[in-house]
Amino acid sequence: VYGGSIYTGGIGTLLTSFLNSRERGKDIQNICLQCGTCNTVCGGKLDIAGMILKLRTKFAQEDGLNPVHKFCLDTVADRHLFHSMLRIASVAQGMITKGQPMIRHLPMFLSGLTAGRSLPSVAPQPFRDILPTIKQDVPNPKGKIAIFTGCLLDFVYVDIATDVVKALNMAGYIVEMPLGQACCGAPATYMGDVENAKKAAEMNLNAMEAEKYDYIVSACPTCTHALRDYVDFFKDNPEMLKKAEELRSKTFDFCKLVSMLGGLPDTGDGVPMKVTYHDSCHLNRYLGVTKEQRELLKATKGVELIEMHDCDKCCGFGGSYSVKFPEMSAPILEEKINNIVASGADVVAVDCPGCLLQIRGGLDARGLNNIQVKHTAQIVVEKREKK
């Protein structure tokens, strides 16, 4: 696809920056979702997405970030400030949510964020407050696993985090949550803010204390990928590099880890449930996990897995992308919604809280609440608890 003299594909984004116009190249690279699709179709096996990200980082370092974006990233990087703001938001959001779980309209300049997609409300209690109340009845535990919740599971989707704990209890492990953990740093990384990304890495490496646990589990593939890549920040710091390598060796996404642990008890309530699966870009293309989640779903009695068309095509969330470019994210989401509806499924299974936010919000905005969107952990635990 050409736009005037500027080729806007993945390779074209790079060529434009170096051979045509730096400024035009800077504009074009912003529309990259970092979904990694270009890498999978490249005949030369080039890491096009990685090169675009490096280009984005170069522009950010040379020209500085948008002041609003920089302020948001600085806020997220301050763990105590960010968490305090989310706790305040859980109370103050009442005037917008009016007691409903979804935010369907935002005022003034924020209205674009809810165009074609509803947003979830902040949970009344963060997961870090809920975990101590969960009775982990695990006779003769095989070991301990630390959960890395990321922002969404800690402050929005606490029900997913709860079911991750329950599933790992079924597998024979006790789960703990190191409280010093913060944002994984992915938003900063994908906006080219190396300073805040490294700050998040240092904070989480010290907080997670990977040496104390058998495994680290995340139920967000973006967080999993971010944690595993902390080694890139500390090539010249032997002490931190050792911590990063320890974390990398023990960190797995939920379905991958459950599969490694031998799966879950072969049970379920047996009630028929037609499930279609949406592959998150990070879980599929960056972590290479495509079979484990499907096997886990199929092993749950009552679940019938129906593959949708383009199951591995991006939903358009892309983290901050859907906030910065809602008008570009919307048609990508529209295509995903159409494929879900055409599948005839009752439930969409996902393994990424961001994809869940995007797809559930898209279905809600279209009045398609007859189709549920659930994390794989929720489906496999809820079906087993009802047996």
C-alpha cells in the first residue's frame, strides 16, 4: 500500500525513515501495532517489528515524547503514586459508571476512547488485598509460585487473578504475590521510553525475588514477554543480569505453566459450552504458545472448541495504541467482532487481559452481551468448580 511517495508497510516504514524523509518516517512508525505479523510473513525472516521499535525508541530519545504521554508513563513508573491513583479511581468512578461494571461513555476529549468500545471499571478492591483472603487448601504442596499480576489483573480483573490461583492450587502449588511489583514496563517500552522501562525492570526484579520460587506465573502474555526480556537492560550489570536471567528462566504464561505442571484434573460440569479462541499477538508470535491453551480447554468437560476465522489476527488493542489511535483500532476490532459472531460461539476465550478489555468492550458497545469473553483460567476453573 502506498500513500503518496511513502510506502506504509513494515519494511516501507524503515525505508522511509532512512531513504526518504525522517519526519514522514517518524509519523508512519507510530501506526505500527507491534503485533509481529510482519515478522511471520517476511520471506527474509527479518525482525521487522523489532527494528520499527528501535526506530521508535531512537525518535523518542532524540525528539522527546509527547508531554502528555511522558507524564502518564512517569506516573505509572511511580508505583506508590500509580496504585494510590487507582484506589482513588475505584471510588471516584461512580459518577461515570453509575454502579455498572462497564463504562460506556466518557466525557469531552476522552469520548473517543469509548467510541465503538466500552471500558471496564476499576475493581472495588485490588487483588493484592484479596489474595490473603483466599483459602489455599493444598495438601502436601509441591512448591511455591509467585504471581505477577500486572496492572489489569491487580486493579481491574481480580476475578481472573483469583482463578489463576485456584488453578495452580489444583495443580498442587501455593501461590504468593510479592507486593513490591509494579507495571511490567511494556507501555514505556512500546512508546520508546527506555528510562521508565528500565526503571520498571529494576523494581520488579528486586520485588519478585525469583530465587525464592519454583515458578513465576503471569496471566498476561505482554507482561510475560516483558519480564523475560529484562535481560536486555542489564548486559553491563552482572548482579542485575543474574536476577534477570533467574526471572526469565522461571517466568511462564498461565497456560504454558499449567501444561508444564501436567495440566488440571480431568473434570468439568459437563454442561455444553461452545468456545472460540482468540490468540493474543504476544502469546502466539512472541512466546510461541498456541497448543497448550487449546488442549487445556478441550480437556475441560463440556467445552466444545470452535475455531474462528483469523483467530490469530490482532484485535486492535495494542496497549496504549488503542488509546492513542482509537480511530485506527476500531476497524480492526470490528473485523474481530464479526469473526466471533460468525463462529456461533457462546464464549470467547482469551489469555490476554488487554484483548479481553478490547473484545468484551466491543461486544458490549454493540449490545452483543449474549457472547461472553473469559480468560482461559476462568473457564477451566469455573467449569471444574461446578462439577
